[in-house]
Amino acid sequence: MITILDNVLDKDDLKLIHDSLDRGQFYDGAETAGWAAKSVKKNKQWYAEPDLEAELSNTVTRKLVAHPQFSTTTYAKRIAPFLFSESSCSGGYGDHIDDALMGAESIFRADLSCTVFLSDPESYSGGELVFSIGAETLRYKLKAGQAIIYPSTTLHRVEPVTEGVRKVGIIWLESFIRSAEKREILNDLDLARRNIMSTQGKNAAFDQISKSHANLLRLWAET
């Protein structure tokens, strides 16, 4: 399931983030790529003083986690620190799969990936985030402040940026619900009960769906 989150960041948030990025530098992203990705990773990765890196990552993470759709889309158990990348001058990231296991001191399973868009789509050409799902190809170029969450198992790429500069923040998450299919079922149930509450109020149908949602979460969650 691919989910788009609107209004994760507002204009003030974006200004703060870009000001913070200006205080660091972007370096060749291939330096941190795995052996299979080095040949297709043509973007740059942001580095700064450790305190600034942690502060910026925490700021964007708080905004993302506070979004009303985030918890029921991800059921996040662990969240990696944000990485910030830049693509320009025909830079991008060819077809790849995100690593299954991530982290250094504490290893976690990457179930979900999330890209937060930081640049206005009109400010650069190319740079679409493209997913290959079976015979289907899905392309996304979101507004600054929007985020997209997708299974880390998905083959995806970032098209070359031919004009302008594309900046994004990227994180990976381990979910209490390992299965993408089960997460989708839980999300559908949550949306259904929220719709009932907003249109009909708390009634028997709401209670039955809430019971099923809670009991499936209890049955499927990996703690």
C-alpha cells in the first residue's frame, strides 16, 4: 500500500529545514551506498555537525509522527533517523530495493520507507519517484511538505533531475505489523470506523469495527 500524507510540513517548517540544510554540506551519496547500489546512486547526501543532524532529524520526525494518518498507516515500532538528499545535474537514483536490515548499534528490519518532499515540484525538472509493481509503473512528484509512505520491498527509483534541485528527507521504519497486507486491512478498518464516527456518531457498527480492529492488532502485532 502506498500512502500520501498531505501537509506534513508547513511553510515555516520548510524554511527552517532549508536554513538548517544550508548550514551543512551535501556529499556524494554513493559513498554510503551498498555494493549493489553504488552504480545507480547518483544523488548527494547531507552531512553537518552531529548536534545539527540530530536536531533536524528530530524536528521532521516529530512533524511526521504527529500527522493523523501516520500511526494507522505504519504502526511504527522503530524509526530510523532522517537522511536528507539532493539531486541535480542529471542526478537521481536508479532502480533499487531498500536494505532489509538497517542500523549500526541497533539493527532493525526495514518494513516501510518514507520520503518527505522538501522542494516545490515546479522548481526542478525530472526527479519523479517511480515504483515498479508487477506490470504497473507508478510515478509521484509531490508538493513540498507532502510525504509518501511505501513498502520497503518495492522496486523503485528516482528519475534524473535535469533542471533545478530536488531535496527530500528519507526514513525507514520497522512496523509492529510485519505484513503489508495486514497493515492495509487494519488501515481500512480504522478508516471505516472513523467515517462512521464522523457521519453517524458512536453506534453499534462503530463498536463492532473497533473491536475487530483492536483484536486483529492484538493478534498480529509483533512486540
